Amino acid sequence: MSRHDRTEIRLAALEAEYRSLLIPALRACAAGRWGLLNDVDPADPVMARLRPPEAEALEALGDRIASLRLTLGVAEAFPLHQRLMHERGLRGDNIPGEPRRARLWLTELGET
């Protein structure tokens, strides 16, 4: 097996792991746990308590996936991580709350 093949296998495993972490985190968020879909400042002790540990794990895993995709020459970003980062960057008075956005995303993923 070539190094390229091993890297592709590793990438597929990491992407599956990402999804397996994301779905329960979205379910918890949909049930009312805040902090996953908002960009919480970890330096603020009050806000940092809102940030679930899965958020940091997903960020780190997303970075590893991006690195492997770059190594393999895959130009597209990993869609699940790209969406998470997009959701976390949303701002404004008319943006629905995290639970509502999490329920919508779970529906889009067929995980309702």
C-alpha cells in the first residue's frame, strides 16, 4: 500500500470521526446546550464555561483534516468543518439561536 493510499485511508477515518463527534454535539445543542455554534472567547471565564469540550475537539480535528486534504491535493474544504466554522461566525439580531440552528443542521444531515 502506498503512502498516498494510507493517507487517504487516514483522512476518511478522521472525517468519519469528525462526524461521530459532531452529531451528538449538535443533538446536545438542539436540546438547549449552548456554546457549540457560537464563537465563544475562551479567555472570558464566564463565556468559556459555555463552550463544550467537543467544540475544541472538533476544531483540532478539523485542522488535522485540512492538513491531510492539503497533503493529498484536495482543494475543497471539509464540508462539515466548513459549516461549523461558518455557523460560529454568524452575527446579528436576526440570527436564530443555537438550538434552532442545530436542529436545522441535523435535519439537513438526515439525523433527526
